[in-house]
Amino acid sequence: PDEAVGTVSRLPSLGSLSERRIQYEATGPAGTPATVSYLDEDGHNRNIKTVLPWHEALHTVAPSLVTSMVVQSSSPGTGCRITVNGTVRDEQVSVATGGIASCKVQVA
């Protein structure tokens, strides 16, 4: 080995990345039509036309992930919730007719 560069007997361990579960939830009066836009685990925007309530679960081992969702409906009480590993990290509810609720969480 080149003494100027040095040697390391063993590479340092960076640890392992644990899997995280992200739960998106759109809430409101049951059966209300809604549009849900959210970022998937690859950072791509997904748009879903659905009825409330709605939910989607993602699993990731990425070291960092931005999660975001927007829920739009014609009913007051429309809401969004983002849960990470069982802990609610953001929750918003619109009280206006034609309400829009937006949630965003940086998962690190």
C-alpha cells in the first residue's frame, strides 16, 4: 500500500436505513367526489379522481423524501392528513364550500 494515501483496515459503517410508512388520507363527507393530488415515493405527481374518504400507503427507505398532497372537493369539511410511521405529521381541514386542503411533510 502507498503510505502517503494511508490504509484503513475496515470501511466505516454508515448504518442501515429503516423503512418508513407514509400514509396519505383525504377526508370529508362520505361519498363526496374529490380530486387528490399527491407525490409518490419517486417524487412523481399523481392525480386521482375519487370519492371521500380516500387513502394511500407508501413505503420507502430513502434517506429523505418530500410528501405532499392537495385535496379538492365541492364540500366543506374536506381535509388531508399525512402520517409517518403512525404519527400524524400534518393535518388540514377546509371549512369553505369548494374547499381545498393542502398538507406537506419533509421526511428525513
